[in-house]
Amino acid sequence: MSPPPAGPADQPFDLPSIREAILADTTISNQPDASQVDEVLLVCTECIELAEPFVADGQKFQIALVSTPSDDRVFAGVVVSQVEDRPRVNLIVSGHDLTLTPGRGGTLVAQESMYREGDPECCPSGWSVRVYRHRDGGFEAGQRITQNDGA
């Protein structure tokens, strides 16, 4: 069973509004990699794009992917919801070559590439997946599943 459709990626907020909300949100400073996201977004307006949104507990969440300016690889995903008429940052997930996709039952699936020493950039040795579930107004990280070939 596929997740329910969440509508357009740029609604209710467009990309400039989400970028501004991320930079203005001081409550996320305790989340890992929040400072790196801020640093990149301060100097690079092209380093953010919207991904497929998802619905959890009847609420729509938009996803903004942040990439490095040097090689355009996604290193963070920011999950945003609507509170009153403003965007609110709910979660920052980081990883190497990160993807965030809607999962079943209102979950969010984060997958990242895992590199061992000597792996070429094209060819990671493995991957890691973690599922986030929305519960009691926040996101909880589930168990991380990792496969690393040859490790």
C-alpha cells in the first residue's frame, strides 16, 4: 500500500519561504548538522530543493533537501510543517548522498550511502536506512539498518 498523496511539493510554502524559515529557526540549533545546513544556505541559494512531501497523523510535511555547493551531493533533509500560517522546522536528517522518501503509515525513510576507505565516489560499499515515525508532535528515529559489502 503506497502512502497517501500529500499534494504539490511547493504547497503550502515555496522554496524561498522554507529556506528563510530554516535560517530564522533558532530552535533547531541543538539538532545535529543544523549549523552546517545554515552555513550552506547562507551562501548558496541554489543548494536547496523540494522533495516529495508526505502526510503523517493527518498533517502535511514538506521536505527540503540541502546539497553541498562543491559537488551538489545531498547531505541534509529538513522536514517542515505548517503552524498557523508559517513554516516550522520539525526535523533535520543528515547523511552522505541522503534521500528522504515517504514510507508506509506516515513514516519517513532516510537512506544514505556508506563509504569505506578506498571507495571511489561513484561506488559506495554499502548503505544505511533509518525510518522516522511522527509521534506526539515530534519525530522519533527508528532502528538503523546498515549493509556494508566486504566489511
